[in-house]
Amino acid sequence: MDARNMPLLGHNLNVVSSTDPTLVGRNGAVVSETMRTIVIEQQGRRSRLAKDVIRFTIDDSDAVIDGSQIGQRPEDRIHRRYRK
């Protein structure tokens, strides 16, 4: 399964790049996801990240996911096909 299609809840997310430099390097477990945001928990604190401004990896993988490409509801994204 493509990393863009898998559910993100419970996985470890690491922000690789962002248009907001304060978000780069943030990492934590995904606790919630909506159509436009991802909520991660790091050291007991929760951070809400906008999907359209971040690029991230999941569970220390090499595949970098562009957040603007997964701007759908999580339940709609699972069966979606993406261009390469």
C-alpha cells in the first residue's frame, strides 16, 4: 500500500520541511486527523499542523509525503489513486 493511502493514526510523524520554519523537525504520534489538519502528540503536548504547509515522513521511512496531496478526509483517502 502506498504511504499516502494508509491511515496515519497511531503512526509516528516527522516533519521534514515546511513553509513555516518553526514546524520543521517536529515529530510525534498522530492522535487525530481531519481533512486539513493533523494533530500530533509530542512529550505530552499536542500540536495541530496544517497539511498543506508540511512535508513529512511516517515511521522513519524514506518516502516523503507532501501534505497538500493528502487533503482529503482520512476515510476517503484510503481507496484513492495518486499519480506518480
